[in-house]
Amino acid sequence: MRGRGCIKNGNTNFTQIPEELKGKRSPSSDMNSSGLSAANASSNDLEDLYFPLDVPYTAAEIVIAAIAALGNFLVCIAVSQDRKLWTVTNYFLVSLSVADTLVGTFAIPCAILTSIGVPQHKLRLCLLMLSILIMLTMTSTFSLLAVAVDRYIAILHPLRYKSIMTHSNSLVMIVVAWISSFLGGLMPVMGWYKATSPTGHCLFTQVVDMTYIVYFFAFTFFLLPLVVMFVIYAKIYMEVRKQLRVMAKGTQPGNAGGKNEVSLKKEMKTATSLFTIIFFFVLCWAPLHIINCVILFCPDCFIPLLILQISIVLTHANSAVNPILYAYKLKTFRNAFKAIFMCRRDGVTPGKHLEPDHSGFH
């Protein structure tokens, strides 16, 4: 969600204008062919600039938005129709899917508009548009963290799982995640932003304070939860291996909760599938966070426009890839998707009430 251009000058912190950009002023304008510097251009020059739509970038964003919105909406429909998917773990995945659906329907259109500097001279609206994706990303991070905690309790404390991870407790966790993300993501709107934009255009690097993006968003609400998640999944992996080794010797580990070897291997397979979702989340978001750190700590460093755009598209593509991962890695979701496409309701049998499985899904 950045304005077009390459970030290079740390003193002016101005998004460089590519050679093909032209101002709306007459040919006598003093804007040279290589770009316009905020330091030597008049305010009229800056305000009269316009940013033409980048067709390849916009086309990629539109395709990703459509896939993200439709794919994640399908996930929500699948869970609502198939009672076998009514598990605590899947509630957190639905929360993640709702956030990804909003990325496709709201955040990406906002990113396209701000890539051409729209809206102009409407700072609060601009900040709100730029904050939407940040807020939704925080929600996604918290949802993935909740899934990791859920799997940790299910595998390491199976006897206490049903009493801890109740449906009401999971709902509270989801609500807290969304409220925390809402407050954290709207910090720029509340006042944590740059004093003014030299052009009046809604450009990310001109409006959003990079100390907020790096220290608050990247380090606190992205990196720290991810470290916790990696530690959790590492402990899950080590615990399952330990229990399987003990079972191989013919004894039952004290915290296995009556689980047999087949059940533990299923839990391990599920945890691995969920970790894959986190892996792709990191893979898609890490490049942009690295670029943000470069902008803050090395303001004179040159960042090519193509690299910047690819990193932005990658963050949005993460919202589109999750439903594909569900279908590929999780059999229950794959069957639910097939039932929807074949107009079946396999998960709901008339006159038969199924109790949701609190232990997770396989």
C-alpha cells in the first residue's frame, strides 16, 4: 500500500517521479524529465502532479482481489454448511478468512487508489485507507497465533483441551484479536503520522510515519507473534516425537491423554498443515517489512520500483493463497469445497444433530 516510485532521498523523503510522469501545468513548467524534488519545486508544481495508473500492477491487484474475496468467502460458506468443520480451530481460520476477504474487497482497492495519490488533500481519509491493510494484517497474525495456541493445548494438554478451548472462549479470543488489531491499525488516524505531505497526495511514504510501521507494526505486531508461533510449533513437534518414541517402547506417556499412535500422527499432520499457512504468511510479508526497515534505517538507499511493487503484491497475494492451502493441505476443507461445487450438503444430515468436534480437524 504505497505510492508509486522509488524511495531514495532521505532528506526530502519524497517518492521519486518516473520519467514518464508529467505535471498538469504548461510545458514551461520547471519539472525536469528525471523527476521532481520536493526541495526545489513550488507548491503549485507539487499539487498539479498526477500519477498515471500502472496497468500491470493494477491488473495483478485486481486478479488477487477477486481470488482473495471469492476464495475466502467460500471458506466461510464451507464452515457454515458443514458441521464437521465446526471446531475451535476452524473458528480461528474463519476469522483469518474474514480478514482476507476484507483485504480483497476493501484493502486492495484502497491500495490501487493510493498508488495514484488518491485522495488528495483529505488527510484523515487517506490515513484510514492506508491503515485498513495494516489492521487486517494484525488480525491475520493474531488469528494464526490463536490457531497455534489451540494446537499447543490440544497436543500437550489434551485432557484439559475441552475445558480451556470452549466455543465461548474462542469467541472471546477472536473479539479481542479484532479489537486489538482495530486499535493498533488505526494508530496513524489517531495521530501517529507525518505532519504533512508536500504534495497533498495520498502516498504511503509521504503520510505514514515509518517508525510506526517498523517499530510498532513490524516488530511488535508481526515479528514478535511470529517468534511465539515458531516456538509453539517447535514444542509441538518435539512433544509429538517424544510421545511417539515412548509408545514405540510399549509405554503410554503421562500427558498423551489416551491418544494412540494414529491419533498423534494425525495431530502432527494437522499441525504441519497449519504451520505451512504461517510459512507462506511470512514468505509473503517479509520482503515488504525488510524494505520498510531499509527506508527507515538507510534513507539514502535506492529501492527499485519493480521490487517495491512486487513486495506489495506479495502481501496481498497471501490473502488469496490461504484458501488454496486449505484445499490442498486439509482434507476436510477439500471435501467441503467439493460438496459446495457439487451442490451437496454432506456435513448436515436432516433430522440428525452432530456434535462439533472440539479437538480440531484432520
